[in-house]
Amino acid sequence: MKNLFNSRQFHKALAPWVFLPLFISSTTGLIYRVSKDVLGYSRDQVHWLMSLHEGEWLGDNGELIYVILNSLGVLWMLITGFQMFSKTISFTKKVTKGESKG
């Protein structure tokens, strides 16, 4: 139970910090792809979305840091989220009174 508590605390502590960058990246990536492939905009017309998506507006070093931190944030949320999920959901069938395991 202690690991579950730690996973929840770490997940809760990091979530506010990764929410906005991940939200920006996911929405701009989606809008970019839909605009380009479905709506027929050219790459030049929607480049500003990719610039936001990749953190290009932060400069060369900022872009690299933004992408790395975004990736680590996603991995961290996935790992801690899965830990919480796997601890709360039983993957084995529970045996009720009167049933046999066999």
C-alpha cells in the first residue's frame, strides 16, 4: 500500500507542471495534422502550429529542453498512472464463498 501512496503523491505533484506543456503539444499536433491532411493547408500555412508543438519559439536550447521535459513528463505520468492502476485493479479472478478455484 505504501508504493501506491507514493505513486499517487508523485503523480499528483508532477501533474500540474506537465499539464500545460502536454496539452499544448497534443492539441497543436492534432490541429496541425488535421489542418494539413484533412483541410488541405500547406506546410507553410500551418508551420506556426508545429512551432508551438515543438517549442521552437523557445530557441534552440529551449526547444531541446522543452521536448526532453515533455517526453519525461509523459513517461512519468504513464509509469505512475500504471502503477496506481495495477495496484487498484486486481488482475486475478476473486473466488467467492462456496466456489472452488479449480
